Amino acid sequence: MSKQKKRAGGGKPTTIVIQHSDLERATKALKRQGRIPGTEQPRIPEIEKAAVAYVEARDAQKEAAESAKVTHEVLVAAMRTHDVTTYRDDDAVPPLIITLESTDKAKVVQATPPKTLAESFTEARDS
């Protein structure tokens, strides 16, 4: 492993070569060197509990994202199999409109409830 370093006044860079054995020796020296007694970091249970809770939540979120990706792929495949680009599911709670985009992505949005004939007339009259 080599590294080039420029001098402060400019000029020609010098090359520093670090041998693998030098790196191993430095790593072993760091492992042998222990902490100075009395300088250990104090344990704070509140921080440890919060960190564990965060890691569990992050892992659960990652797992949920992977599951959502798989189910999305299944949805796109089903829509492609049935040659459907737009699908409306009024029985779902809330009602859904699924649109298959050309980039193999399905867009799912909540459907607005259909207006009654009376609401349509009232809206048209007021505008």
C-alpha cells in the first residue's frame, strides 16, 4: 500500500510505502496495549437499553422493507400476467386504485369515495 504526500511548499510529492508487515505489527501493538486503569468508559444502562431498542427497530424496519419489496414484485407480476394496467378495489378499506407504470412499478393510492348524483349536481350548480 502506498500513499503520496505533497510537501508544504509545493514541489515534487514523496511516496510513502507501507508494508503489510508494518501494518500487522502496528495492529498487534495496539491490541497488546490495554486501557489505562481508571480510564474505562462508565456504563450507562439507559444508553445501552436505548441502543438495543434502536437496533431492534432498525432491523424490524429493514425486514419490513424487504417484505414490502417482495410483495410489490408479486403485485406487478400478477398485473402483468392478467394484462391489467389500472385496477380499482372498492372493497378494500380504504378503497385503492392500483396503476402499473411502464417502469415495472405499481402505484397504489387511496381512492376518493365516489360522489352521489346529488353531490355532483350541487357542486356543478355552486361553481
